[in-house]
Amino acid sequence: MKDVRKILLPLPSISNGEAALIRGYNFARRFGAHLAVLHVRPDGRDIAPMAGEGLSGAMVEDLMRSAEHESARHAHEVHQLFEQFAATHPDIQVVPPRSPFPWDEPSMSFNILSGAESEIVPAHARLSDFTLVPHPDSGEEVSSSETLHAVLFDSGRPVVIAPRTPPQGLIKRVCIGWNGTAESSSALRGALAWALTADAVRVLHCEDYQRRGPKARDVLDYLSFHGIKADAVAFNPVDRDVGKGLLAACKDFDADMLAMGAYSHSRLRQLILGGVTRHVLEHADLTVLMSR
């Protein structure tokens, strides 16, 4: 992926939303792309089937009213955040959703849809060059993590995870975590958009991380076909943790972005036993591109 024209930014709530908007704004300006900000409101009627699970009609109605009130609050907060951001960044044009977008000029739109987020967001992601998501902090905003995984598993497109804190400047130093898998190959392809204009690119590999497939030196050959000069550096696990070692190697390189494959092992296994993907999601403080 080298030519970025449309970036999807789903905002379930305002949690980590400002940092994601700033990163999306930087991307839109860098690529002359359109940033499509999307908020999905849950449909309170989805609660109705619970009436057959031991809840009375009155209890279900109360739950529906409560869900609707909470949904309206989130939608208002997210829309207000977008409006405030647009007002302080007048150099990027705001256009209505589904309208003709200015060609090769940065623009933004905001849209609210109702339904199941796990269905609507991946559907829109399939017709976006990549999806940018707020950092999926565990705790209050579990839905952010659900959005991330829905796009990872159901869109066929890369996901870029914004850092928790508002980033400064453009992405200039890119790390590519390589282990020879199809997932890391997909992430490599997605990272080309940034690697082509980066000041420095590094391929990170580790014996404990490598699977059957091409080696890091083969990645350097592939990048050279795209006119990208890079080096390859082996890293070691830290405290026997490959994910910790990978992030430490990114820090040593002063990287702005890490591109890596996601869930080479099953998600269930990683949730139970831990894994590189899980560690990076929980501890990364830089922009991360993941792909399956």
C-alpha cells in the first residue's frame, strides 16, 4: 500500500480520541487524504430479546432507556470533540459524509450511524486504505479494543493504533517487526506508505520470534525494489519476553512507528498465555501498524 486516499477513524467515545484525531490529521495532511471519522451508536432495541431470558417487559424498557441515554451522551461528546478539533485546525477542509472529496487535498468528515459496531466498522474499513483506532486501553473503554479486533479480523485491511498521548510531528523512523509469517508480510506491505518517505527504516528480527518463511535479509531485498534503504537488526527478548524486547529495540532506534503482524498464534492463546501482539497492544507508546 503506497497510495493513501481514505483513512477511517472510528471513535466509540472520547477516550484517547484527541490523540487519534491528531494522528489522523497528520496522516491526512501527509498523504493528501480524506479522514472519515465515524461514530456508531448502539441500537437499544438489541436489548429486547433479553425479555425472554427472565427479565420482565418493564425491566427491558428501563434498560433500553438507559442504553439510549448513554448512547446519546457518547454521540454528543464525540461530535463535540470533532467540532472542537476542526475549529482549531482550519487548514483541513471539513466536508459532508458521502460527498465528493477534494482530490489530493486533505479533508475530514464526521458521520454517525446506528447498529452493531462490530459489523458496521469492518464494513467501512474494507473500503478504506487503513483504519486508525484510538489506543485500546483496557478498563473503561473496552469497546475500543472490540473495534480494533473487529477490523483486524474482518476487514482485510491494516489497522493503525494511535498512541495514548498526542503525537508530535510526522513519522520519520519506521521499524518493521519481521518473523516470516503471512501476517508480517501484510504489515510490511501496509508500512510502505510511511517507509517510502521515512528518514530511516529498520527491520527487527529475533530467533525466538521467527517462523518458517523468508528471513530479514530477504525483506531488505524486497524493500530495495521499492527504492527503500533499510538495515536489519536482531533483538533479544527482555526477561524472556519477545514483545518487551521488540519494543525495547524500537526505543533504541527512536522509532515513530512499528509495523508488525498480529496474532500469528490464535487470539485465545494470546489472551490466556500472553504473546507479542498482546504485549505491544498493552505497552506500546508509539504508533503501531498491525495486520493479519
